[in-house]
Amino acid sequence: MKTLTAILLELYGLFVDDGALAVLALAVVALAALLAVGLHADGRVTGIVLVAGSVASLLFSVFRTKATRKSGS
């Protein structure tokens, strides 16, 4: 039971720990949805937006965390 609780807490932390990353991920998905449904963009364009936006969000999060740890140490 302790193992299951630890796993669930770790999964929860993945989604809640970095609020900025969660907001950026939602923004990327919203932009892709707007392109696909609202503007009837080609699927390739929507896919590129999703991939590029996801990578950019992750890079932003990594560099922000690195800067925070460097200044906090």
C-alpha cells in the first residue's frame, strides 16, 4: 500500500509540481485545437505546433529550473 501511495504521489507531482509547465502545456494544446478546429489548419501544421510547442515548453521549464537552482545554491 505504501508503494502505491508513493507512486500516486509521484504522478501527482509530475502534473502539479511545476505550474508554469502545466499552463504552457495547456496553452499549446489550446493553440493546436484553435488551429485545427477553428481555422481548419492542415494536420501537419497542427502537429508541428504541438511538437514545437511541447519542446519549447519543456526547454523553458528546464532552463527556469536550472536558473532557480543555481541562484538558490
